[in-house]
Amino acid sequence: MADFLLVHGSWHGAWCWRDLIPELSALGHTARAIDLPSHGSDPTPVADVTLEMCRNAVLNASTSETIVVGHSWGGFPISAAADANPDAMRGLIYVCAYVPDAGHSLIEMRKRAPRQLIGDALEKAADGSSYSVLPDRVHALLYHDCPSDVVTYALARLCPQAIRPQDTGLPVGDGFEQVRKAYIRTTDDRIVPTEYQSKMSECAAPHLRFSIESSHSPFFAQPRKLAKLMDEAAQQM
């Protein structure tokens, strides 16, 4: 059985894995989630957050037997952690997540996507340190196929996303290449185009590339199916 460390994406926190953790436990795995800096219960001021801090949060919570799971933007800090210390984890699973490419920042990668899906739904903070999703766009973009309670639950917890770590380029090298990887693509995604995910999934061996008919939030939309895919990936890592 596997030990999963769950790393959230933009605007979210450890809370977003609420429905997935019990499903992984039912399959015999252990699963735990962390808040990245300035998210959830972490007190770091959003203007102070760096990519290095996010990387260190992952490394501090991982062990050599841990499979680290990154959702969306979470793909960047988990990749940085793998590159810095490949022995600190058993493998990586990307869930509709960004995989660093050629030293580009996440913001640069988002601009290089074949389709731009969220530009008009974002609002930058007055001080320029963070950005948020407009509340009236949250359901359609993130949770359109999720249970009815999810939007209420999420709106009470979504927080501004620090810009600086996402505007920092991430060149990855030998450390990153050493770590086994799996990718789970979401086929009804309105945040990260699914065809872009297909390209990024090439970081994983063909037998470790999966797909799920879901929005950008499969942990809410299909937690049991997501857990089964993660279980299948873990058995091959």
C-alpha cells in the first residue's frame, strides 16, 4: 500500500481533498494533505510566498516512501521538490497539473496553452501580489460536475493565489528525471485544456498515463474513480 501526500492547486488548500482521502483509505492507503504557504491555515502573508517556500513545504512533509500528488499549480512545487531531492519520495502523480518545461514559469506555460480559458475570470489584487477567481465564475470553471454542496463549501475556503511563485521559472534536471511519474488527465477541464494536459503527460511512461471524465476538480466530482486510478498508478511505481 502507498503513502500519498496531497498538494493542492491555486486558491485551494488541504481542504479540497476532503472526499478523496476516505476513498484512498478504503483501498488500504494512507493519505494526508498539506496547506502550501498562505493557503488554508498557513499564516504566511501572500506577498511573501516564493516557489522555494512551496517546494520546501512538500519536502518537509515527504518521506522516501511517499507518492506525492500535485493538482494543477501543485505540479510545480512537487516537481521542484523532486528535482531538489529525488530520494525524498517514491514517485509523483500529476492530476490535471502543470509539468515544468524548459525553465518556464507557470504563468509562461499558461500563456503557451493551445486555448486560453480563464483570463477574463481572474481578478488581481490591488497590490499586485495575488489573484483570485471571480466568485460568479467559480462554479462553471472549477466545479460544474460536482455535488451541489461543493460550491458553497469551496467559496467559504478559496483564497487569493500568490503570483510570485507562479511567475518564477523552474528549470528541472537530473533529480527530476530520476523520479517515477504518473499523469491523470481530466477530459472535461475548463481550467487547463485537456489537449495541453496530454502533452504534459508525456513526462510519464505510457502505462502511467490515465484519464478521467471530470472537470478540473476530480477530487470532488469523482473521488472514488480518482482514488482507483491513483491506486493503479501506485501499484506500478
